[in-house]
Amino acid sequence: VRVAYSPDLGITPVDPEVAAVTRKAAQRFTELGVIVEEAHPDFSEAHECFHVLRALDFAMSKAELLRTKRDLLKPEVIWNIEEGLKLTVAQIARAEAQRVAITARAVRFFETYDLLLAPATIVPPFPVENRYVAECAGHKFDNYVQWLGIVYAITLACCPALSLPCGFTASGLPVGLQVIAAPRADAQLLAGAKVLEDILGVAASTPIDPRAPK
């Protein structure tokens, strides 16, 4: 009945072409009489919360690797483990409380909206030689994971989500639309995504020339 679209969830820059392609795809829901409005839950604490919880996990699961195999770890992993080892109890407690609050706000949001739509990534596909996105739309990120805020915010809120092919850039690169539902509303997520997939009709398309079998 009512679907929300957000190009950035209020927390991240986004490539203008990605925003345009995903917004156009989201608006296709109106062909079925669905109300589409630009809105999103309050994710303002997502970057701080995720940074702490990810660093905590790295410290708990990989500190031994840092002590015994540091020379085999890439610099991003070393940084993330060391960030976790520096955390205080107060920081961890704050992050856990933030996650509870983010989830509660998302639950309230889905009392109004059946689905939330957003870009699956904030940039089109980039060269494989680049380990991560360092800058988008003139904004330089503080670390190697912050460019993924548009998806890790949804993970923090405990919401099921999927990436639906929704169109292509002018140069033929694929763009994905993130389809998100309320916590535990997996069936509603899949049903809504199937409806939009049928409207868009791009599921079987590919911009990649297949390689000849050897």
C-alpha cells in the first residue's frame, strides 16, 4: 500500500546516477497504485554504532591472528583489529544501546510503510583493483568500510533485505535496488520484491558479454 524510497538513508553520499536509476525504479510501484514517498528511519547513529561493534568482533575473533600472523594480514584488517583492542566498556555499552534504539525506530517506521527501498550500493561497479571505495560524490570516507553504510545500517536494524537488479548506468553497468522490510517480515519482503521485479523486467538482463566456453 505504501512504500518509502531513500537515496541515502540520510547518512551517506550517493553517486547521482545511482540515485536517479534507483529512484526511477522505485517509482514504478505507482503503476500498481502503490503510494511511494521519500522517507527513511533515523539512522544517524549507524556509523558510530557499526564502527564499534565491527571493531569489537574483529578484536574478539582475530586478535590471535594479529599476534601470530600480522605479516599475512592486509592493512585494513590490522587497523580494524587494533580499533577493537582500543575500545572501552563505555563505548561498547553505548553501541549496544544505539543498536537497540536503531531497531526500535525501524520497527516504528514499518508501522507506516510496507517496504523501504534504497540503493544497494552508493556507486556503480568499480575496478577490481580498488579494494574499497575511498570517495563518493566529492566526499572522502574516514575508513575502508564507511562507504557501505547504506547496507550496514539495515543490518544494525535487524531488517531483512535483498538486492534487486533495477537498471543500468549510461555506460551499461548494473545498478541494484535494496528492498527492505520490517524485522522478521521476510515473506513480505520477497513478495514485494517479486512484484517490482516483474514490473521492471530486467532480471534476465546482463551488461556483460559472455565468454566463449573453452
